Amino acid sequence: MNIESSVFKESEWIPKKYTCDGENISPPLTFNDIPKEAASLALICDDPDAPAGTWVHWIVYNLPATTDGLPEAMASDQILAGGAKQGINDFRDIGYGGPCPPSGTHRYYFKLYALNQMLDLDAGATKWQLTQAMKGHVIVEAQLMGRYKR
């Protein structure tokens, strides 16, 4: 399984458009080679270089396993078409919050998880709640890392 973006490659710079210095919209993502036994997908985007510890930028879960990616500028709705749900990020918002580092170069990990079931988790969950719900259900994971500095 892998996760890619048409606007940046692994370890490259995330374009300003997708950050708080630009339009602050989610980048387009493509998912490939999803395992046949997957029942759902989950996505977590976070920044391990934040001064106060890992900062969560985006949480999406209960994506159908047939999902082949996410479009640019995803809506900030708690429940998406097809029944997928979005969680709360560390900006205290639902949906995507783009890179906005206070200083220096930060790394942003878009982590995709293939799960063996849909999760019994309400919309608006935190990363901690999602990771607890995923325990024992992850088949495989993939990640895409982009960088940004102001």
C-alpha cells in the first residue's frame, strides 16, 4: 500500500497553497495497492517537530476500503460522503489544518492505515481516540512525508 500526492513527493516541500500561509486547503492524495482484506482506511497527518510535541493536522477514518484517494480542498464536515468521518485536529477544528510552524523546518507525515473493520467511533474523535480504536485492527500502513518552513 502507498500514499502519494501530485503536488509534492516524499521528503519534498509542501506548496504554500496547502499551508496557513496560503489557502490552508488539504492537498490531493492518492492511495494505491489497498489490501483486499481491508474493510476501511484511516488517515492521520501530524507534525512531530512541533515545539510542544506532535501536532495533529488532520484525522479521517472509516473511509471505504475502495477509496483511491482524497481530493484537494476536502470539506471540513464531520461526516463525509460515503460515511467517512473526520476528527478534531490540534487547532481544535474538524478537518484539515495546514502546516503553520512557528520557526524552522518541520516534517508533516500523512499516514494511511488499512483496517480490518469499520471503527465504532463518533465523528470528531481525537488522534488518541482513533489510535486506541485502531489497536489490533491495522493490516498495513503507509506514509508520505512533506516538509514546510516559514
